[in-house]
Amino acid sequence: MSVRWGVAGTGGICQQFGEAVALTDGGSVVAVGSRSQEGADAYGDRFGVARRHASYQELAADPDIDVVYVGTPHSRHEADALMFLEAGKHVLCEKPMSLSEAQTRRMADVARSRGLFLMEAIWSRFLPSYRVLADLLAEGRIGAVRQVEASFGFAMPVMPEHRLFDRALGGGATLDLGIYPLQLCSMVLGPPDAVRAVGHVGSTEVDEQVAAVLHHPGGAVGVVQAAITSNLRCDARIVGDVGVIELPAFMHCPDHLLVTVAGATERIDTPWEGEGLRFEVEEVHRCLTAGLTESPTVPLDESIRLAATMDEILRQVGVSHG
Ligand SMILES: NC(=O)c1ccc[n+]([C@@H]2O[C@H](COP(=O)([O-])OP(=O)(O)OC[C@H]3O[C@@H](n4cnc5c(N)ncnc54)[C@H](OP(=O)(O)O)[C@@H]3O)[C@@H](O)[C@H]2O)c1
């Protein structure tokens, strides 16, 4: 089976996605949808895509597509994904899945009721480093995990027109960057049973800086920071009762891990070549070929849990995308 992709959007991440699919041998981009014919044509020219639709609706109506990659701003994810699902297409949706738990639940409900594949594009989970991390945790290399510390943030000047500062597009640190430390906490510790968050809401009414502490059943704690106006360390530490695993910057796509047990540090190199999004693309190919409607690595319940945690952080910080 060769998977036929449609791409919705032509911005930064859709360009990377086009490069990623070209590195796989299980599928290809056969159609693109853009808000403009020029946008669709430029993308089609760059990636050799024949069918170039001047609207997302036309892309949804294209009968010769198996799965659509939604690479539009967060604020559109729910409506765009629902349109493609209702047109019978499987969907890989960029992170964050949506603006809220309620939206993510609606998306999951529609995918499940129609028997279609839907996954949030948390590409980190499919990278070689995260695969090794999962194995290390499963074999108990650092013992029982007590804490996860993780941050992701960079200093941008406040630009009201940029999507990260545009409230209408779902801007802010938590949804765009905080999701990476949060998904690491969730992967390692599961869902929290208590969340305490503080943050700064800037002049464009988005959360520019956030720090959150998550408590988990059993007592483990996650400490998470995200920012769009501060250069954070962008690394992560997973602290167990017999050792520590460090993810160097950038913690969402490290090329090695440091594992320290009994005072000895082992460096585990986990490099890859080319565009790292290709690993999540390969996961979609694998799932579709196997007839799976959810990835076991990023199932829909995980996206719902992450959305619920982000809802709570944003509520405490004073931002509502509802
Ligand atoms: N996985 C990752 O590493 C990663 C990295 C960056 C971003 N992302 C995610 O990908 C999504 C898009 O981010 P991006 O950085 O690619 O954004 P971007 O460069 O601004 O591109 C977004 C694209 O969406 C389309 N679009 C539809 N409605 C729009 C609107 N009202 N305003 C602006 N664009 C609109 C546009 O394509 P047309 O003009 O062709 O319609 C535009 O090029 C976000 O949800 C983000 O979280 C993921």
C-alpha cells in the first residue's frame, strides 16, 4: 500500500512535512490545499505535487487522497480536521491538536465514530532518542521516576501579527511550546492529579511565560516551563530513585541522551539524517497499513489528557481560548 497524502496549508511546517514524506518509501504527497491558488502552485512546484487546490474544501473533496496532514494554525485545527474526517479522510493534525479539551474530544469522537485514523503530530515520540528513552524507562534503568523537569522557550520580540502572539490564531507559550515538556511529563509519569501554574499574559493577551508544577498519583512531580519571550534552557531531566536521564536542548528533538547511574554517565547517541518529521510519517504509514485508527504511541486519549492539562494551566494563568 502506498499512502496518498494531502497537505492542508503551505507554511513553515508544511514545507518540512513535504521534505519528510519525500524521505519515506511508504507514501507520497499527491495533493495540496491552500487558501490561494498561488500558495498551492508554489508548494506543488517545490514538491512535485500535481493536484493543487485553491481551498481546503477542494482538498477535502479530492477523492484520491487517503490521509490529510493539517498544518494550519492551532485555531483552525478542529474545523479543518473535522472537515477532512467528514469527507472520509484519515488525519494527521499538527500539535496542539486543538485549542481545548472540548475541541479535542469532538475531533476524537468524529474519528472514532467514522472508524478513521486521527493522530496529533507529536513528532518527538517517534524520534530515535525518544524510542531509546522509552526503552530505558521500561527496563527501569533509573529506577522509579520521582521528577521530570523540562523547559522550552525562546525570546521573540512582541510581534502582534505573528501567530505566536496572535490570540485569534491560538497564540501563546503553553499551546505552542509548553506542549513539548508536557508531553514528556505525560509520557514518563502519566496524567497529573493536580496542576499549579503561574504565568505572564502580555499586551496581545497571550501567555508569554508559564511555569507549571504537576503532581501525579504516587507522588511524582513534573516541573514545566514555556516561554515566547525568554530564552529557556530547552532541556529536560528525568530523575529516578537510582539515576537520571538528561535530554539536552532541544528536549523535543535531542540527538543524544545522558544516563547517569551510580555516578557514572553514559552518553547514548541517537542521531538521524534528514527531516525528523519523517518518523511520525512512517508511524502513520504503519498504522494505516495495519488498519489501526489510533497510534499506540500517541493515542487520542493522550491528546485529550494533554489538552485537559493545558486547559487547566491556561485557566490558572488567565487565558481562555474557548
Ligand atoms: N511539529 C513541529 O515541529 C511544528 C513546528 C512548527 C509549527 N508546528 C505547528 O504547525 C502549525 C502551523 O505552524 P507554522 O509555523 O507552519 O505556521 P505558518 O508558517 O504561519 O503556516 C501556517 C499556514 O496555515 C495556512 N493558514 C490557514 N489559515 C491561516 C490564517 N488565518 N493565518 C495564517 N495562516 C493560515 C497558511 O497556508 P495557506 O496560505 O497555504 O492556506 C499558512 O501558510 C501550528 O499548529 C504549529 O503548532 C509544528
